[in-house]
Amino acid sequence: MPSRDWSYWAGPPVWSRSTRVSLALALLCVVLAIAIALLRGPMGWSKRGPARYVTMGLGFVPALVIFPYVHHSRRHIRRAWHASRGRLCTHCAYDLSALETAGICPECGKAYDVESDAILWKIAGLTRDELK
């Protein structure tokens, strides 16, 4: 089995992927809101017109759209992890309960080892103690 470098700061890749996507989208919203706020004067937009509401709306997008998406995707992964009794692929969240404890995931083609992957799930807040 090849050695793997697990230098992810938020647990398994399938878990941290939603975090990275949401942070990128939230940053994009903030940058757009700041750009509109700074450029509305030079572009001739009224400070009380629609640009004001677009700027405020972009500020609410992360709270109303992006972060609920992350919560929903993590809840889906958490439920799948419990249903598979802790045997879930860390890369694609495929149920590995019918397969051996180590091998290649049939869904994504990445190597898995249920015992070493348990450390990543523990970082994500899911432990085997919950399964008993």
C-alpha cells in the first residue's frame, strides 16, 4: 500500500472539499461587494440606488446560501458514515462496508485503509465510539 500524505487541515478530503468551496465563494462575494461599494461613485451609480442593495445582498449570500450548503453536505456525509458503520471512502464518501478493510475504492479509484482513515474521520468529529 503506498504511503499517503494526509496534510488536510479539516479531515478527509470529501469533508474539507465543501469547506474550501464555501470559503472561496464567500470570499468572492465579499470581494464583489467591496468592488461595487468602491466603484459605484466613479461609475456614476447613485449611493442610494440599486447598487446599494446589490452590495448588501452580496453580503448576505454567504449566510443565506453558502453556509447552509456546507451544513447540508456535511450532514449527508455524516449520515452515510453512520450507515456504513465508519467504513466510508475519505475521497468520495463511497460505502466500503461490503469490501475489505484496505484496497482501492471502486468509485473514485483512490487507495483506502479503514483503520488509518479512522484518524481522518476523528479529525472531522466522527469517532467509532459513536457507533456502539
